[in-house]
Amino acid sequence: MTLIDSLTDLINKTSEELAEVVTRGGLGSGHHGHAGRPGEVGGSQPKVGKSPIASFRNNVTAHYSGQTNGSLIAYDEGGNYLGHLDWREFEDEIDIAWVFVEEDQRRKGIGRDLIRQLSKEFKGQKIKPTLSTDLGTAFLEGVKGEGIIERHYGPGPHPGTGTDQDAHAGGGGWWQDNPAARGMDWTPGRNTLTAGYKEARVDPRDIAKLPGARGEEKKIEYDHVQRLAELIKVEGLKHKPLIIVEIDGTAHIWEGNHRVRAAIMA
């Protein structure tokens, strides 16, 4: 198997089917991360779109529209329906976040304990579980007017803010494509107007044509890409490309565009 085949296989690990999600117009919350931007989603009628499937580490697959006033559908690894959240259950100006429970702590009720702890730390704020699984991962309603509530495991500062990794309000929209980074091999789509997915069913050559979300395509250092390609030839492909899909259907490479180009070159 060539490196391109490996990359294609990596990208195509998601289901053959794309998730059908329902979105509607409405004012965004203004709480967004690096890839998000506040603003208004045009139109007031519900619209149906196709969204890639994000596969989380706990083997629960969630279909997520990635915006406020969106919908979320979850299935277990066997394809059994776990739950559905419709935008009618949400208030305006909220975001979705989720708590990841380390593998050795699963099935011990720690997800609920974390929710209780968050509730104590943010008294008077609206925090309630909206979907949970027997593996311990809990989806939380965001805090209206305060941004996303987050909990990160592992020592060291939060990669996006530099603050201590504790429960906190505000901001928290950052995107991770490096599975070696403190075990945080997950990319919840939880910004106001964007959706993030660790894997997308896109040909790697098409990925290379996508613009970088931060304008990297304008400052590609091809000698750096070439060095990466040589490294990939020796070590293989270790990083997964991350695609940001806007509500209007446009897509950007958030992390990994250099690596994708390097893999193609290799």
C-alpha cells in the first residue's frame, strides 16, 4: 500500500454514508474558536445538508451539524441508535461541548461526576447533560452568554489558551489533529458557524487544493513540505488531516495541509 493509499484509507475510515443534518437560520452566539466566526446564518427556514461523520475515540459515532441551533444524532459502533437532539430543544445562542473520560475511568460514573463538579464551579449557570453513553462521554449544553464549558485531561496548559487545564468558561474553540498530543485525539465540531472533523471522505489530492483556514496556502514553504515528504517515506504517515466544513458547505484545511501535500509528494 502506497502512502497515498494509506492517506486515502485514513480519510475513508468513516462510514460510506454521509449524515443528514438539519440546520436553521438564527443569530450565532459570538462564542467561537480559531476556526469560527460570529455572525448570522442566513434564512429562517430549516435546511437539510450533508455533513461528514466524526468518529470519536469511544467508538460512538456522532453526526453533528457543528453550529448553534443544530442537530446531533449518535449511534454506537454496531449502528444502534443512541439518541437524537433536535435544534428545537436548544435555546438560541448556545454551543455544544463534551467531556472526554479517560479509557481507564470509563463505566465508573465519572461523566456524571464531572457534570456535577462543573455545576458546582459554575453555580447559577445552565449546565445539563444532553446526551451520554455507557462509555462515560457526556455532551453538555453550553452556557448562554458565557461560551463553551470545557474539561481537558492531562498535565500542562490548554493548547488553545495557555491556561491551566481546568473547567472554565469562554472561547475554547481549538482544533487538534495530532493524536500524540496528550491523548486528545478528537475534534468536536462546536464552533458557532463551523464544523470540525478529524476525518473527511475527500480524495487527498482534493484536500491539497483546499485553502488553509489561516491562509497557509499563501505561505506554503515547499522546502518544508519536501522535508516532510522525506520523513514520511521513512516513518510513514502519523498525522490525520483535519477539515473544517463551513455551514455554507465550503471547506478548509485547518491542520495538516502541509502534511497532506508532503504525503502526496512522498
